[in-house]
Amino acid sequence: MKLVEKVSGWLIALGLAVAVLLAFNYLDVFIMTGFKMAGYNTSVYRGLVSGTAAAVNAVVFGLIFLICKKLKRPLLKVNKTGFKEAVLVLILTLGMLGFVFTFIIISDKISDYIKSLSEQMEQYKQSVDRYSNVKQEVVPLWDSLLYLVSLCFIVPLEEEFIFRGAIFGILKMKMRPAAALVITAAIFGIMHRVSIHTAYAIVCGIILTACYHYTENIFASVAMHSIFNILGSGLGELLKLEKLGIPAAVRNEVISDINIICILCMVPGALAFLGLRHYSKKRLKVKAESVAVSE
């Protein structure tokens, strides 16, 4: 009987997670369709479209979290993160970036010898290039800047609310945290669609979800995701804007320095991960002792 209840609980949690994903996707489709019907070229005004979609999703799920809190079924955790934990989160973020940079460099080198991987790398490069489907001079500067704001700040908030806050929160109610973490990370990776992107996004999903679980603060994973997007692509996209007139040599030097620093942070990042785990265990121990004293 207990097994039946447990399995039914898992299925309900997975069903709710799927419902969250559908809501997320349908909101995106609805907003994009609205812009197209209004006569906007979504390739040209990608910043406006993606920023609006991300903001709407963040607001909608923020309201859902508030309703759940009022009903005394909170999904979201926003506990205080100490200075030492914040430093560990920063180091872990740089290490995660180092892993991604290394993964892409190695994949790019291997793709010279494997045709199928070469095609996937080309598809990946197009997917992360803001101007793969449109010439940069056609895009208004304000939309290019809005795209960067969306990429670096609004999208991280949206995705952390949806994947860590909603999906992980729902799954963790019915499953062990480790199982909920793996499923959340897998969904997060698969949602990125492009195979190269999916491969490292799953690993990033594990790290981001673990960060949220260990700190019990959604804004720790939001900050982590935001820094990742800023250093991983946002800064490069900013320096690439022709209207700013930044020389290619300067851009390449800055990006190269960031890559080297992040790759050097891979080992410290792994240690930072263990440090966050240590603080989490310490926090749980203090909670258990306080409950025992109150009883």
C-alpha cells in the first residue's frame, strides 16, 4: 500500500512538473504570436520579444509562489545567505563556466574529425549567436541592449523561478532531493534543445539546483545563473556591438582572459561546491537541535 502511495505521489509530482513546463512554453508561444500578429519581426526585435516573455513568466510564477505561500504550501525558499556562502557561490559559478568553456573547446576540436558533431557544433553556434538570422545593422541599438538585459537578468530570474522554484519544489515534495535534482537538471538540459547545449546544460542544471538546495535561497541560484550568462555570452555580445566601435582585438583579449580565469577556477569551484554542502549540513543540524530543544 505504501509503495502504491509513493508511486502515485511521484506520478502526481511529475504531472505537475509537466504542467509547469506546458504553462512556460504556451506563455512564450502566446507572446511571440502576439508580437507577430502586431507586425513585429521577431528576429529583429528579439530583445523586446524575449524580454517580454521572460518578464511575464517571472511575474506569473512569482504570483503563483505568493499564492502558495498564502495557502501555507510554500514552494519557494528565500533564506538569508551569509557572506562566506555568497563567496562560495561566486567561485562555484566561475568553475561552472570553466567546465562549459572546456567542454565547448574540446567538442570544437573533436568536431574537426567527426562530421555529425561538426554539424551539431555549427547548430549550437547559430543558436547562441544573436545575429545568426539577421544582420546587426538592421537591429535597433535599444533592442540589442534590451536583449542583453533580458539574457543577463530577466531570463535567469524566469528560469530559476520555473526550474528550481516550481519544478524542483514540486518534485522534492514527493521524492528524495537527489532524485528531484537529477530530474530537474535533465528537464532543464532537454529544454535547451540543441544537443551540444543540452549536454552541458544538464551539468549546469545539477549545479544550479544543488546551489539552491544547499543555500535554501532562490536568489543565490538566480545570481549564479545571471553571472554565468553575463560572463558566458552577455559581455561578448556587448563587445560585439558594431555601434560601440570596440576593436575585435580588445574583444578577443577580454573573452580570452575570462575563459582562462574560469578554467583555472574549475578545481576551486569543486571545493566551493563541497563548502556549500558543508554549510547546508551545518544549517540542518542547527535546525534539528533547535526543534529538539523546543520539544
